[in-house]
Amino acid sequence: MKKSIVLILIITLSACSSTNTKKIQKPECLTPDYKGFRIEWGYIDNKNNFTTGYSLNEDMLLQMFIQNSNETKYDTICYVEPQQLCNALKLYMLETFKIPVVYESGEQLTFIRLFKPAVDYRSNAIWSKHNTFASTGYRNVFDSLMTLVKIPEK
């Protein structure tokens, strides 16, 4: 398990669907309630007590993170295009209108979180390997978010 996580991290550090390395003007879809927002997605390993994932914020900065009980470390990947950010947020919000909360338990979990501190909003979708009705839409959103982090072609 640890070898596969290290491999994912190495691939991710050199991967991004966008080659942007500098800030881009904020898109119009970021209304004032999105000030300071971030959307995170990734994997929770409850057995080994750590989380790995990606974070995308209002500056369109895509980062990879590793979190254990003591600390969280972030590594910058790139800046995404404004339309990519808007599409990701739209897909997630549409899914939360259908099914506001998904919380499943297990040793290995997948998650998407949205934080909007300007309006004190926090949304979580956490699911296990079992394909339940409630998690189906969130799995699709997760797959879409993962397209922002693309394995480079050789």
C-alpha cells in the first residue's frame, strides 16, 4: 500500500492538465461567497492514519497534500484555467443539490470537501469502495476533478 501511495505522489508531482505556472485572473463564477474557498479531493487511509489528496483554491492554485495526525504538507502543482475551476465547482454544487451529504465508513475512503469560509459553509462527501447509490454522482465528480491532475505522456 505504501509503495503505491509513493508512486502516486511521484507521478502527481510532475503532472497537471494545465501547464500554467503563473496566476491567472479570477473567473466570474467566483462570487463573493467563494472568497477564501477551497475544494479538496483524495483518499483517506484510516488504517495508517493519513490522507492524501489535492486542493484547489480561489487563486486557481492546484496543490497536492499529505496529512497525518501531526501535520499537513502541501506541494504546488500548477494553476488551472478559469473554466476548469468553474466547471469543477458547478459539478460539485449540482451534486450537493441532489444528495447533500454522503458519509460512509471504512478503512479506505474517497472524499470531496468544499470549504467556503466567507459564508461559513462546509460540505463533505466521503465514501467507501462499495458503489452505493448516494456515492455514484460524487464518484463522477471525483473523476472529473482528477482530470485536472493528469499523468504526463511519455
